[in-house]
Amino acid sequence: MSDSFPLPPEFEGFVREQLAAGRFRSEGELIRTALRILAERVAAPALDPAWLKRAIDDGLSSKPAQPAGPAFWESLRTRVRSTARERDGD
């Protein structure tokens, strides 16, 4: 797909600025990068500000955290080792 698309003047200026600054070698590279970033954003709802606000609200309304003492770390080590063994087929 090799088409030409008209851009509003502010985007044309932005493209020229990016090329002049050496951030991209061509208009095509800039457009491909912009589309890749857009696709990643669409595919990653975790980047959605509403999701982040909900996660923060959930954390603030949860019970107070317990200090991470020796028992917590040993439990974490055990879970990590178990997961690694399952993954590696041991």
C-alpha cells in the first residue's frame, strides 16, 4: 500500500520538523512509527488513563499492606521456584 494522503498544515510542519531534527530518515518511517505506536496503544488498555485511575482507586480502598518480612520473601522465593520448575518441565 503506497498512497499519498493530504495532511493538515500543522501535521506537515510537524513532519518537516521531525525530519529536520534527524529523528526519522523519511516521511514513511515517521508514519510507520506513528502507526506502530497507535497500534500498541489500542492493544494495551493498561495505558488507558481510566484504567489507571481505577487501579489507583482500588489500591487506595484496599486494606493496609503488611510489611514485607522474611516470611513474605521466603513465600515469594518458593512461588518463583515452583513456577520456574513448572515452566522448565521439572
